[in-house]
Amino acid sequence: MSNDNNTRIEAPISLTDTAVKQIKTIRDEQNIPEDHALRVGVTGGGCSGFSYVLGFDVQKENDDVFEVKGVKVVMDRAHALYLLGMEIDWLEGLNNRGFSFNNPNASSTCGCGSSFSTE
């Protein structure tokens, strides 16, 4: 389901409030251009088979576009299968600082939390 500006209403991923705050802080601190959205995806590799992609990028031809808590998110359509239901959070602790990925599709993850397997 899409609305008039090509942004899908239901996003396959969710962002916690702390993740949204950190994303907006990074966008402001790094002067990310307005035409860039948050890209969420996967790439082959990592110690478990797939690694997460998270960064700012322009929309590409095979992307779906979502709005999640005021953040424009782009995702390659082919990646949705691996990311459906995933929650992205921001952790700010003594031993752990950074984005974390809670992916219900991952059958195993690595110790660093940035790669996963679906087998």
C-alpha cells in the first residue's frame, strides 16, 4: 500500500525511540543532505553469512520507501525477506554502544551482533 509521495505506509522494520534520536543526531552532525534517507539492508558476508547495512543513501530504482517515526527509510525490495519484523535499537552502555538489530528471521547471530544466518 502506497500513498501519493511513493512512501509505503507499513514498514517491514521498526525503530526504537532511542534509535530515531541517534539517527537524527547523526544526520545533523554529519550534515546529511535532505534527499538522503536511512538505508537498511543486508549484504553477503560477516561471520554468520549476512551483514546488516545501515547508512544514509539516495533512493534507488529497486527500493521501497517507508516512513518510520518521522525517519525516511529506503530498502531494496529483495532485502525485505531477511528483514521483515526487525527492530533497530540504539544501545548506550558501558560495554555496548551502537545500533543493535533484533531480527526474528535470524536463526543464528555472531558475537558482534552485526551479522546473522537464516539457516
